[in-house]
Amino acid sequence: GRALPPCRGLMLALACTAVALFLVSGPIVRASLGRSSVDEVERPLGPGGVISLTLVVPTFFASTEEPRFELTVKSLVQAALANIPIVVIDASDESVRERLRATGAHVLRQSRPGKKGVALREGIEEALRLRSTPGHVIGTFEPEKLGMVFWMRKAADHLRRERLGIVVPGRERAQFETSYPKEQYHQESFANLLIDSVAMPRGFPPGIDWTFGPVLFDARLAHLWTRYTGTLWDAQVVPYVRAVLWHGASIGGFSVPYSHPAIMRAEEEGKARWAKKRYEQLRLWAEVLPAELNATAEPAS
């Protein structure tokens, strides 16, 4: 493929680091609900016994100078090195998409107006169009979370091995506390506790990392994501809540020793703009998920 001009030598450097990274395995924890109707079907793996994993990431960059852009490029390269197909739905300028395509990712312009939720749905639809093999798993994560490509593959293996419908990766506490901006750490820790207090009485296991972002699911549940109309972070989470409550899906946690990039903490910690964003996220979690978890019937949209 074409080399990425600002990142010459990146492929070689990441190839070396990826070899070391992919030889490491981390501790796994599991918590699941009752067996899903999806899980009652024998789940063959993909060709050659390999999990058919497709990753989906929505992106938007106002500038290629953003730290998130270079982190995203590195994540896309890691997916290419690991031979994991990754669908990128991007709302940036075409010049940005050309830079992203140079990594080998399948990059499309976001075709419908809207925010992250719209892009996520378009990406899942594209993943379904591109691959219909048995055992297909779809995963989504924020690509600036460098290193998560490795753990998404491990989580997909865990989903199949444990015969789950959904896996939610969760951050180990030590790395979460020490690597994240302090505002984000406290906001997301509180939000997780708040949601647990409503979810556990409905039968959800404790300790789900609701606010981390990554999630993987059996592609046969994908319609629950594509028909949900949420626009922001709720588009990742509400569908798996509904999958468990109303469709009998089983859910499991998967612990990962993820450390947030230092450049992200430096950019965000102590900044009013980002503190306000954390407040807005907390308000969204507090409004949307308790209503979902207290519902007596599946909501219409």
C-alpha cells in the first residue's frame, strides 16, 4: 500500500512493537447472565478456525494535527498488522480520509448527517455487508485508545470461548486511575457505580465498565445497534442493555490492563472544555441508562 508521508518508518516500528504486544496475554474476568437464545445455536468459527472479527470506528478530525489523529493512524496500522478488518466511517475532509486509507483500513465518508451514533450505525451496516461468515463478531472502540486492537481480538476469542452474545472490555483499576485525566477518572467511576445501582437489580452482573466505550457482539445481534436512534455514546451502550433485557442475550466482562496515552491526559486534564464534556457525559448516562434499565417493556426506538 501507499506509505503515509508524515509517518515514515511507522510500519516498521509498529511491526516490532506489535510482535511484542501480541505475545502478551492479560487476566480475564467473566460475569454473564443466562444463556442467550443466540448462544443456544452452535457457533462455528470462521475459515481455518479463526474468529471472524470486524472492527468498526466512527471518526471526525478537524485537523490532522490533533493528537487523536496520529493515535488513530497507529491503531489502524496495528489492525492491518494483525490482519483484522476495520471499517472507518469518517466525517472529516476527504484529505483526512486519504491519510486514513493509507493504513489499509476500509474508510468511507459518513453518508448521513449526524454525530457518533449515526456513524456507528453506518459502520455496522458496512461490516455486515462486507462479511457474512459464520461466527462473525463485530467490535467497536475509540481508535485513539492505542493498544486496544490487541485486546479487542482477545475479547472476541473470549466471547466465542465462553459462548456469550456480548463482551464489554473493562479497565483494570490501577491503570485507569493513574493514566486518565483525573476529571474523567472520577466522572466515569461515579457513572459506573450509578449505572450498576440500577442494572444489578435487573440481573446484570456487577463491575461492567459502562463508560469505557469498547464493546463486541455476535453479529446476529447487530440489528439492535442499527435500529437504535441515539446520537452519542448511548449508541454504543443502550443496544446491549436492550439485548440483555429483552432478547435474552448473555453478557460478559473482559478485564484489560489498558493505559490511556499520556498525550491525551496532558491535553485534557485541568482544562475547562474537557471538564464540561465530562459533565455532559455524566448527565447523558444519568438520564438515558436508568430510564432504559427501569423500563417495563422494550422502548420503540
